[in-house]
Amino acid sequence: MGSFINIRPRRKVLLVAAIVIAAAGIVLFAKSQMDSSLTDKTGIDMRKAEAVAVIAGDAWKADAVDGEGFAEAASNAGYALEFQQSTGQIRVKNLHSGEYWNSNPSPSALAGETVKGDLRTNLESPFILEYYEQASIQRKVANALGSGVKWTVAKQKDGIAVHYDLTQLQIKFTMVYTLTENGLKVVVPDSGMEENGNNRIVSIEVLPFFGAAGTDEAGYLFVPDGPGALMHFPRSRQLIGKGYNQPVYGPEITTKSPNYDSTAVYPAVPVFGMKKGEDAFLAIIKAGASKAAIRALPSGVVSSFNSVSAKFVYREEYDRRLSLGGKATRVFEDERTPLDGEVEYSFLTGKEADYVGMAKRYRDELTSEGKLQPIQTAQGDVPFELMIICGNSNFYNKDYEVATTFSQAQKIINDLKQSGVEHARITLDGWQSHGRLYNTDPFNVEKKLGGKAGLKALVNKAHELGYEIVLNVDFVDADSEIDDLSPKNFGVRSAEGDVLLFGSDFILTPNVTYHLAEKLVHEAKAVGVDGVLYEELGNFLTRDYNPNYKYTRDDTALIYNSILDMTRKELGFSGVYQGNSYSFGHIDHINGIPRDTNHFYMVDEMVPFMPIALHGSVTYTMAPGNLRNDINAERLKGIEYGAVPAFMLTAESSRMLLDTTTYGIFSSRYEQWKKQALEEYADMKRMASTDNQPITDHYESAAGVYVTEYGNGVRVTVDYNNGRFDVEREASR
């Protein structure tokens, strides 16, 4: 009996323990099921764009060869394409002006060139091909003048296809030249590539010296550095650096490139150009942009010529581990990235032959593709942009530090309305539990702010005032020490196959990003939220080497754009940061377009290429008014570039954020910045007539005085000398 009595308490303990374990198991199972749903397929149609087919065509033969060895290969109403059989070079003649654009410098222009070897022969080649032997990792260069290089030419509709056979390397590829309404299209189709031996293609630079200008010519190279940048020639100052060589949308981070600079602003638009005398061209990378780099070489970098071109990268380098001890060697990817590289050159003459004409041409192209359309709101109805920072977790114990409760936010927006701000878009930052994505529930509202009920009350108040409420989220970056998400299950994998980690930080695989956004949009809609501003979706691309997905950068862009489309459809508004061009047509607003160049030594002048291309179709901001380095100069720059004024403010002192993961907010208290914000809102009202208008011209009328002209005849003159601006009608130059 005694033993029975002794056993019963033990049985009770064991039973309770079993129940606890079972309950925990059920919770963990439910959580794992919820977590696993984040990695499910998105349901997005991932079919690839139709590849460019290499048309065999009849062999092309020159009917009549001129004194320089060129013969006409195709023509249309505006242009003639000519080919030189002996060199493989091309040139395009403008039938209206009689001007030529040559793929390479002429023999007379090359007579004084001093560079030797590959650098010299590259100047005469329509391409520069990088390759490596499988037995080594050394990059090597080949061009059309190399030993054993042969080509055949086939007729195509409105052009020709040049089939190259690098016999010694056992590599074949094709370049297709086609005349268009605006100039020339050049395609390197993936279907025309062959690698039959031990050599593998790394990259192909297309027409590397197209239109190359000599040292005695006047003009500039245009590159998409910051909002746009010019490199003048002949140079008026000493050349420092190795030229401009930047990957479109940034480098491939999954290769852990040692050249990656997280502070740099990489090209957001896949364009480049050149002005030479009274003529110019704009080149748009129409296909393969996510795997392209833009190269601009001022005279003196590799030769005496100024040139700008696109290079398509088919294989990335990455570190392959050799041992568990961490030793690694740099290698190339085994598989070639399949892509059709395509560049379209538009030729500009007269008044249109400058960076303004280039930007307008790009805008026309985006409009014809359906990626831009005029803003539909009435003039003066574009909202003032205010981001309210709610708070964030501190570094030490992860406790949430409150900077603005929802009740305080209500007081702020009510005060704005009483102060005369008619329409405002209020974006909430740090509103989630712990200030960021802390678990798999993306709509987990921080209770210290007022919870979901407090957010609902804020939304209702904003709508009562005629304002909008937008949520700022980051569904791309995650922190394994803070976020309740496993890098192993949810993280992007590198080229080596391991999870891509940067300390405790990692990148969410695009499927996870999509499903988090889907959940957020569904729940935000029920509360009445007006839209979402997504961090990273418009300024960051990556591959995912996870064998379950094998996402390319284009695949990632497709998923990100699907998120933006879903958000616009369900809530009415979607916005991104920086605004990489793949997001055009899927967004309403860009928070912080590039506002400065990267200050490369060879860049001479910053110009508003992106603003000219986008204004009147997409709203955008530049630096928040309370975070500028030079308050007045940057305020004027925003006016010159047609940006909407913006501020990032808090109800409490910014010292509340000092020890949190929100950094760089040095001064943000609403009461301290209210006067400045209202002044900039008044600036915005003065320019209301330009809200939905395209920019038609931009120029410097005097030293430090810049003029921006709009489609309705309004001229905005910004004078940096006296710190003022004027708005006038009936613009003309």
C-alpha cells in the first residue's frame, strides 16, 4: 500500500509533464506549420521572357563597298546600318543629318594611339570577351582581332546577325544588329552561345568604343551615378581613378564580393549616353540589365578615347571553401547565367542632344512600355510626406523604446491640419512589435504604442482629416538575434550553398518576403491602412542559390513587383526606396531617390536625369528636411529637382532612439521642426501647378542659378547665391 501511495504522486508529476510536453509540441508544430507556409510557392507565373532566337537567314553579301570598306546592310526611314566585312565593325548613318556613329575609332583617329597589346586591339573590336580556362581561375580577354577568330554574316529583318567563332577557344556567340525608329538595337542572344572546350565565358562587353570621342572633341559621357552624372571632355582637371564601372542595381551580394560597398548608391536605371558636338545618343539596356555593368572610360584611363558601354556578366566569382578551417579560393560559377543581352541606342540631334533630351527619350520609352503614366490627381493634391518614427528595440535587453505613440501621432496630424496642411501621407516606422519583424506575424502591432486598436483609431482620425496612413516595413533584411525567423529555413543561400550571413544579419528568400507581405496587406486592409512603403524592394536585388528555388535576380525582381502590384490593388498605394527601374509601373512613390553622386573623382557634374524621366508620373522625395547636411542648399535642390518635401519626426526627443537599432536620427522632435515643415509645405503649394507635369527642360542660366521648365509652361528658377526660388509661367528658352 505504501509503495502504491508513493508512486501515485510520481504518476501525477509524469502526467503533468507529459501534458506540458504535448502542449509544447502542439504549439511548436503549429508554429512550424505557420513558419513553413512562408516558404511555400508564391503562385506567381515564373515563366521566363521569351528568348531571342538566332535566325539563320541567308548569307549577307556586300553589294557596294565604299572607300573605307563599309557597305550598307539595312536601312529605314531615318537610318542606314553599314558593315565592314574585314573588321566586323559597324556604323550607323543618320539619313537626316548625314552624321555617322561608328562602333570603333577610325584608322586615322587611331594613328596617334600609344597603347599596345590587347588594349590596342580592343579599340578595333566590336566586343571584348572575358573568359577563363576551367583548369585555372585567371581572367583572360579575347576580341575580334584575336588569332583564329572567324565570323559569318546573315541577313535579318531590318539588320544583320554576325556569328562569331573563336576557334582556338571553342567559343561561339552572335551579335544581332537591328535598325529601329530611333536608332540601333544590339542583341547578344543566349541561344547563340556555345562553349565546347575547356574555356568558359565570364562576360561580354558590347560595342565598347561605340561613338568613342577623341581628346580634341567637346562633349560628355552620361552615367546613371546618383540621379545622373556627367564626365566632361576634354577634361579640365586632373584624371584620378580607373573610370566608372558599376553594376546595375548593385553587385551580386550572394557571391560575397569583396568589392561590395553597402554605403554606395548603385545605378537605379540601366542607361548611359554620350554627347559629342551637336549630336548625342542614349543607350538603354532593355534586356539583361540585372546582370549588366556600365563602364565609362575617360581619355587617359586605358586609351586616348572617351567611351561608355554595357558589359553583360554571365558568371560570377565567389569564395569556394577548401577546408573546414575556413580556407577558400576564388572561383567562377560552373553554370552560365542564361540571358539575352540587349542595348538600344537612340540618336539625338540639335537641342535634344543633351542630358535633358536623353532623360526625355528614356521617359518616352518607359511610357510606351506602360511603365509610366501621368499622375491622375489634381494639381495641388499631391500629399506632403511625413514619416513618424514610433520607436524601436534597444541594443541591450531588446526592450521597446517609445518615440511616438499612436495617440501622440493623432495629436501631430491634428495639429498639421489646423496649421493648414490640406493633404498629407503619414508613414509609420517602427510600429511592429519590438520595432521590426519580430516573429512570423507581420501585423503584430507594438502594444506600447496602443496596439491594433490604437492603430485603427489613428487610421480613422487620419481619414477624417483627409490624410493617408502608410506602413513602413522591411521584409527583406532579418536579424537572427532579434527576429524569430531561422536563417537556415528562411535565408537566401550563397553561391557556395550556405546561408548568406553578415554577422547576425541575413536576407529573406523572396518567397518568405512575398508571404509576409501578403499577410500584412490582408490584415492592414481590414484596419483601413492606405498603403505600404517597402524597404529594399526597390533598391536591392539578389539571387537565391537555394536548390528549391534557384532564383535569378530577374526572378527576385518579378516577385518583388508582384508584391507591389498586390499592395496597390488591395490598399491603393505602394512605395519603395531609391526606385530601381524594374519597379517602375508597379509603384506610386519613391522615398529618397538618389540625391547625390558617389563622388567618384572622374565625375564632373550632377544632373537630374531621374527626376526629368519620372516627374509627373511618379512622386518622389529626397533628403528628409530634418536630416540634411546643408538645410537650405538641399531644400533648394529638392525644389530644383521637383521633389515632394519630406520629414522624419517623433513626438519625443530623438534621444529615445539613441540606443536602438534606428540610427542617424539626430534631431526629430515635431515641436522643433514644425515651423520648418510648414515652410516647406508652403514651398510645395507655390509649385502646385507642376505636380502632374513632365519636366521639359533644365539648365544653368547663370553661375549658381538653375532653371527647371515644365510641360504647362511653368518655369522654376532656383538661385543658390541668394537662397531663393521663383515660380513663373510661360517658360521659354
